[in-house]
Amino acid sequence: MASTSETPVLDLIASMTADSITASSLDPQTLALVRIAALVAVDAPSVSYLLNLGVAGEIGIEPEQVRGVLAAVAPIVGTARIASATGKIVEALEVAIEVAELDEGQDA
């Protein structure tokens, strides 16, 4: 079945995410923190952190909580994954800052 959307992959990811949220019995903050832990475990790319940290921020997750997740999973995933995750989080935040600056420039 062919998709009529211009963004079929993004649409699929959004649908999968919505289904996951619906199926979970976790509260939104816990779910967001668990998703961040999973990103660390699979050595996810920066864009995954960008998307998930954006949602986490919108629902009130504080940076200290994200650091807490990194500390909690460190003994399981290892130093290399934590270092990788930290670098990718920094990259994601840099992209978010650049996008915000572009938006501000367009609004001016």
C-alpha cells in the first residue's frame, strides 16, 4: 500500500510513538525518562535525543533528571555509551539553540 504523505517515515515514527504512549502504563515524565535511557542503551543518534529531549522539556523534565538517568544506567551500559550519549545530547542542544536563533531572526 503506497503512502500519500510527503513524510511517510516521520508519519510512521509518530504513529509508533503514539501507540507506545497509549500502551504504556507509565506517567508521561517516567515514560520520557525511560525513553532517554533506551536511547543511551542503543547508542542513538543526536536527532533522537533532540526529539525526545524536546518532548521531555515540554512536560517538565529537568536537566538534573536527565543526568540522573545517565548516572543510573552507567553501570549497565558502560562509560563509552555514557560518553557517547553526553556528546550527542550536547549536539542536539546545539541544534535546538541554532533553530531557536533562526526562529528569532525570522520573527524580527
